Amino acid sequence: MADPVLRIERVRKCFGAHVAVDDLDFQLAPGTICGFIGPNGSGKTTTLRMVLNIIRPDAGTIELLGSRARSTVLSKVGYLPEERGLYRKMRVADVLRFFADLKGVARPRAVIDEWLQRLDLTAWARRKVEALSKGMSQKVQFIAAVIGNPELLILDEPFSGLDPVNRDALRKIVVDLRSAGVTVIFSTHDMPVAEMMCDTICMIHRGKKVLDGSLAEIQGRFAEDTIRLRADGDIAFYRSLPGVNEVNAYGPYAELRLAASADPRRILRALADHGTVHQFEITHPSLHDIFVRIAGPVPDTGSDGQPSAARGVHDS
């Protein structure tokens, strides 16, 4: 078995009395896409910043691309931060040339032209960044992250600000990069996208790892206590059904969480008596539902797990 691209062992990080990351253990297999999930304040961004050597752990070890001296291998890592940072007064091609030079890219002009064409930005190459839409700026930032042909690509909410067409285009590129051998850490709050794209899922909550494995492995830890359906009815009716504890509605679809004593056949009969049942499936909970079950309400902290007093000092 190949060595992990990333190995985190017993890592802990505190900001004052606040424990942002608490004895975290994690390994990332090469050539995979790992969904790194958790609610706001869970410690995701703090963890990524420690991996990237932006901040140092208080305890534990981090091995990146086979080296504990992470600064020596960071040139092989691409990073798309959640907080976007492009030089707004520079032209798009010049910004990308700057990032290409930082990564030591050979023939940078050809590489930049190829990526601009791939993401439909060629016509904007000589325009200043400040003239771009939010979605265009996001695509330029993505190019800056991948232009050095990284071995490990860390993406923090990469699809925010993109319309459905560009989201699909970027998703395809990420999957293509994985097929080419790039390992991807994909931090997101979009659970359907994580379900669709990721080989494995790691969830941290209040600084601790609470899930780690493939989606099938994670769902297998939960009972088949969910009915996924499309039928005539509304939330109020679904909630009145015998044995239904909770209802999550998603447009024409709904997920019903069942009590342990619920009889799905009785629920199906009640639905059929009420109207047409287009879909009725007894299944494990979705990743979205698992996320909500574990996370629940959390304190109002920053996206990196730091309380407001700590963010002002450490989040620059």
C-alpha cells in the first residue's frame, strides 16, 4: 500500500483557552478526493493552515508528502483558500504569471493560455481582476491553485460564487486531476457535492474527528431509519404520519426520519390513501442528514474554529 500523502497524528491546537483542534488523527491516501467537512467552528481551516505550515500545532506531528519539514514540499501543494486573494489592479494573465513564477512553472505562458482556454477566460486575459465577476475571479483563483501541477490540491469551498454551468466544469476538472494522480482535499459545506465527488469523508466537530471513511462505510454505521420519498403531501402531513420523528423537505422530495418502533408499511399505506406515491425508498440517511445529526447547533465561532477574540490575532 502506498504511503499516505498526508499523515496527521495526535495534533492539537489551542487559541488561549479555546481548543480548536483536539488530538486529531488522519491519513490521506494518494490519488483520492477526500471530503473534509464540519460545521462552522469545527477546526477545519485551522487544520488546513497547520498542514500548510501557516500556523504550528501545539502538539502532535504532521507529515506532508513524506516529510515532516513541510516547508520543503509546499511547492508541490496547491491551495485555494476560502478567503479569496487576488491582486485586483493586476491583469489576469499577469496575476497567473506571478503564481506560475512562484511555483517554478516551465513555459508559463503556454500553461496559462491552456488553463484560460479550459475555463473560458481567454477573452479576459488582459483585463484587470477588478473587472471580473465573482465567478470569473473564482475561476482565476482556481487556476492559480493548480498552475504548478501540484501533487496535493487543497480546495476550501471551491464552488462558491459559481453558476451551475461553471460548477459542473470545475467539478469535472477536479475529477480529471484525481484521475491524473493528484490527491485532493475538498473542504465544503455542500453535502450533495461531497457525496457525488469524494472517495472518502472526514468530518471534524468541535475539534475532534467524528467520521472517517468511505460514504458507504459511514452510512453503514447508521440504521436504515430514513424514508426518501416523492409523493402527494406536505411537511405538515408527513409529520403527522405514524412513527415519523423528523421531516427534511428538498423541493419535491422529502426525507422522513423514523422512530425505532415505526412500521414503514403503515406509512406507505397512509401515503397511498392520501394521494399518489411516486417514490418510496427505505435507506440509510444521506450525508446531509448525518452531518446535521452529529453537528446540531454550534456556538457562534469563526469558520476556522477560533472564537472572535482569537481570530483577530491569528486569522490574518
